[in-house]
Amino acid sequence: MDGSFVDWDDAKIHVLTHAFHYATAVFEGIRCYNTDRGPAVFRLKDHIRRLSDSAKIHTMKMPYTNDELIKAVKDTVKINKIRECYIRPIVYYGYGEMGLNPGKNPVRAAIAVWPWGTYLGEEGLKKGVRCKISSWIRIDTRILPSLAKSTANYLNSVFAKLEALNCGYDEAILLNINGHIAEGPGENILTVRDGTLITPPRSASALHGFTMDSVMEFARDLSIPAVEREIIRDELFLADEAFFTGTAAELTPIREVDGRAIGSGSIGPITKKLQDKFFQVVRGKDPKYEKWLDFVE
């Protein structure tokens, strides 16, 4: 917290912290995986750059350089003596002055790490999850900046997630303001139709995720056609395969949407191939992609 290591139980903020009241915080979700060379953080530089970009969009002055944050992430993993973990850096307006203008409040930063399994469960990872098209619309860039990973944006995701769970599904899928597929509450979404991998573009109000970006590159290297374009709801129902990607969700198949089986209703061959490649890469089993691994030791 703010450049010093703090025991977990002592990691506290003031009740009048600006971000607590007005959601003036930006954050990242990152994973560290165990490899034969020890713990390695996947696409750490990209995540920290996006954290800085999110702060810039919010006109928030970062208190540390990207290189300082990268080192701090590695040091936090190292001091916790942990080999696989989820990593949460957050930069936020702290306690100072109440009111909508955060300018007189200090900018604080914290990094937490903890063991966390795949977000949608091990069974979901193997067999796929059931999804509901949400009645909540993904925030539009005219409402809040959709390319920024901010705490404010995720209330939209919370409502979609709760609705899906209350209706008996595992996860939600949000449409954008134009009625096209945007993303999951905390994941990008990809579909396969006639052998082509398709994902919505940033203009669909989808956050540009690094797991999605990695998978698109894997596809091209495996000679699987991969494109970014708008997807309408009907196309999702008719997809041969579909899956979520995200730091938390990793690569989780979608087996059903609104009561309609996707393809055979189980993990598809392209999804399985890409999932296998993803886990090979993050665990250091493919030298070609070591550029994306920041080794802790």
C-alpha cells in the first residue's frame, strides 16, 4: 500500500475515502502461474500499461511509474512466497475532501495477491457454462469510458451477474446500446462459426482484454481464421462454439445461451485447442510466447 508492505489484516482505508463513495478508482486483474522456472506473471507489462491508460482517461495522476508498479507486483508475489495467484493492483482517490471533484484528494495505490481458482469454476472450465442474455445493457462510451477498467463500470457487471444467478444461470452476456453482443460481466466473448473465430470489436463497448488478444494470436498461429466484428444475438444462438476469456475466467466454454445449446452443448474442438494452448503458454511450455511472461525470480 503506497509503497510499503502491509500485513493483510492491516490493509485498511478511511471510511471517507473518495473512491469508496464515488467509485473513483481504476484497477487491473492479473494472474501469476507456476512454471518450471518459478512463478511468472502473464502479460504484466500490458496490464500495467492499461492501468496507466485507465488513469489517464480519468485524468488521475499516477503516483508511480509503470516500471515501479511492475517491480512492486513481482515483489508482492515474492514476499508472499506464492507460486500461483490472482493479482489486484488498484489506484484510487483517497481521503481528503468530500464532493464530486476528486482533485484535492491524494491518489493512492495498492497491490494485493491471493490464491484464486478459475472464476467460473473447474467444472465450467471443462464442460462449459450456461448463460443468459442480460436485460442490463453494457455501458456505452457516451455514458462511461468503456475502455477504462474502472470500479464505476463494474456496477453494471454486478447487476448483470446477479440477474443471471437469480435466474438459475452461471453467467450473463451483455448487449451494447445498439443491440449487439458486447461482453460478459467480466469477460470477453468469442464465437466460432464455420471454422472462423469471431469477437466483438472495441467499438461494441467491449473492454480490450489481454486473454482475448492472446487467444486471437494463438488462433492465427494455428491457422484458424480470426476476426473482430459486430455480432448480433441471433448469431450467438447459431454459433458452432462460444467461450469466454478473461484473467479471472481464463478460457471457459459456453455450452448454452437462453436455453439454446451452443453447438453440441459441450466444449468444441477449436475451443479445446485454444484452451490447451493458453494453459501451455501461461505455464511456460511454449518458448514462442515467453515474451508474455514476467518471471518473478
